[in-house]
Amino acid sequence: MPNRSLPQDYPVKSVGRALEILEIVADAGEGGLSLTELAHQVKMAKSSTSSAARTLAHFGLLHIEQPGPRYHLGFALLRFGDLVSQHTSLSKIALPLLHELTEQTGLTARLAMNDDGYPVFIERVDGRGAVRFHATLGQRESPHATGAGKVILAQLDAIDVERVLDESGLPRHTASTITSPEEFRQELDRVRLVGFGVDNEEESEGIVCVGAPIFDHQHHCAGAISLTGLKADMSDGDVGRLGALVREYAERITKILSGGR
């Protein structure tokens, strides 16, 4: 058995204990563990072990089987595993094409995963010049004020669109952000019609982003790619041209994901 004892200077012992519980339950396999067994292995009182386990269960990281209780790994961990696998596949396929897009346009190209209706940017190829768009990778971004977010939402059914909007709201980021639900639904209709979405200074002043959706072999929206640049450097004609180009590259990635050549 690995040495799971925490060093005395461990920065956040409660986090360490939570991870230790997950590791112990994972080692137990399909049968799971009783409270007595888990408390013994983690070397904590039953009451403390139970409280920690209930907290992990609240976030879906553990599943508590009743009567018992018996502890098993939660379904949220399976989702994280799926996201990691999807991340790897998408990045491997899309990254060379992002480099092509950046080389062709001089703009910053990005790849986003669809995380339950939200865009999560996982790759970025910076454009030429002094301007760099250092958006954080690996975290959920605004679903209503980004080009990638709009095209991902546009692929959902009406119930899921409303769920995401209820969860995230329509917060105003700039004077151009769409904050009216009815106006945003009309925006999604436009996205579906043209096949790409535009963030026209809706998330950040002076920044325009154009995105198009990517689909997997089951025609589920796997994510989106986008191009980002300065509003001052673009005309309305440029936005339409870039939208068509991003859509073309998104279709190329979709073809690869679908097993095409």
C-alpha cells in the first residue's frame, strides 16, 4: 500500500484528506467501503470521515450507497475522465489547423471544448504582432458573450439553452453585451442560419471574436474554434469573411472527428 501520510507542513490538510479518501475508495473497487473500513484506512474518526464523505458526495465525487452506508466513486469523476479524453483528442486534431488559421489570418486562433453547454478553451495559437489575448485556458467562459459560446449554445435544444442561461445569467460585460433573453434567442437563430457566431465587443471592449462549431462522429457538438482580433483592424466585410473561414476549418476538424478523410 502506498504511503498516504501527509507531511506536517501540508498546505491544506482538508484537501489532502479529501483526495486521500478518493484514492482509498478507488482502490477498493466495485464493492466500495463501509464507513468503518474507510475511517480505519484514512485514520480519522467516523464522524469526521462521514462529514468529509458527505461533502465529496455533494459534489458528485463520491456515491453513498444506502443502506450501509457504503462509499463508491461518484459519476462526476467519470465526467472528468471523459473531458480529459476529449481534450486530448480534440487538441491533437485541431492544433495543426489552428496554426494554419493563425498563419493565414495573423489573428489568434483558439479551440474550445463543449462542457455541458459552456465553452472551455483548451488551446491557443497567438497571432502575429504585439497584441496578445491571454485568456485563461481550462476554465468555463461566458456562454452568451463569446463567439465559441454562442455556437455551442446554438446546437443545444431549447430546454438546455434555457438551463445554461438560467445557470449563468446574461451578465453585462460591456455596453455591447446582449442581456435580453429574447434578443439572445434571436441571436442564436442568426448563428444557426449563417453557421458561425460573432462576439462583437460583447465580452471585452475593442475585441472581436468569430467562432464556428465542431461536431463528433455522433453529430454532437464537441466544441468550437474561433479567431480573435482587434475591432479597429476589422471591417464588417472582414467579419463575414473570417466567419466563413472559421466555419470551413471547423468543418475540416469535424470531418476528421467523424472518421472522414
